[in-house]
Amino acid sequence: MMRAKDIMSSPVHTVSQTASVEAAAALMTAKAVTALPVVDDDDRLVGMVSESDLLWHRVPSDPTTHLRALPDLDPSARPGMVLEVMASYPLATQPETDVADVAEAMLEHDVRSLPVVDDGALVGIISRRDILRAMVRTDEVLAREVRHRLEEYSDGAPRWTVAVKDGVVTVSGEYDNDTEQAIVTVLARTVPGVAGVRTGSPALS
């Protein structure tokens, strides 16, 4: 099972709640992101601000409004700080949350990014693009990453044969005991995009 921590982006680009709207827009542009977590002076998550939040009250919804002087387009009346346009009490997730549940929450609440919080601390962020990238990984890529993790565990020795079909990993070879077989299964499952793991019977001790 793939967890939020397996695909989240970290460290996270954040913006202060007292930053200017222009500064937030510049950071989004520089980092090529569509939303930013908003933090207070103690770096605690207090909100989320998106591109649409920053554009609110700055771009008229009716393309003909540029012909009329509307009060809400008066520059002096526009929000100046992120605090004024951000979404407070943002939806968030935790590192151990199943990615399927993260995707469901994004769709249900119509958000494109979810901050990842661990014991109150902001540790990452997940976008819809992150989830899609994990879902479309090829069997060849998955097999290569599983082999790499297993070889690291066995100090570089290629003790097992790895095959992947439709995201399901099959690890063939001998195991010292049930514990080692369980470790191999867990290591393979930690590779983002793996849908399942099959292993053979362990060798008799």
C-alpha cells in the first residue's frame, strides 16, 4: 500500500500569512506550483492559498467590466496580505494515510493540493500531479526500484529475482526465515506504485 509519505514533496515551499499577495504570486511562479501552505510565526499550518485566491478581487469575472469603474476593483480596496485571501482551517493529511484516501479527499473537496502534517508540523505536500505520476509508473521502473532496495538490504548481493506485471511484484528466491521474507515483502511494498507483492516459501532453518 502506498502512503502519503511515499509521494509527497518535501521540503515544502510555504508563505507567511502576513506576506503580500504579490510576494505569494511571485513565489508560486518561481516554484511552478498552484498553491502554497500558509504558516504563522511559529511555522504552524494556518491556511492554504491558491492561484484563484490571489486573483480574487484583482481580475474582473466579467470581461466587459474593464469598461466600467467598479468599487471592488479600486486598488485601495484590494486585499494586500495572504491572510485576507487564504482558506483558513485547510484540509490536510498525515504521512501514513493511504494515497487512495488522499486522492478521494482531493476529489471530494475539489482541491488540487493537500499539506501533509505530522504531529502538528508541516512535513510535505501532495498534488494531484504527484498521485498521477505514481500511478503511471511502468513495470520496468518498479522492478528496477524494488531490485535496488533489496540489493541495499542484502549489502549489494542480488539474492532474489524480481518480476513485475501490472504493478504486482513477484520476488523469487530463498529466504533465511519467515522474518526475512516479511522484510523483503515490506521493502517491495514501500516502492511507490507497487500494487501488491508475492513471495515464495522461505527456506527451512
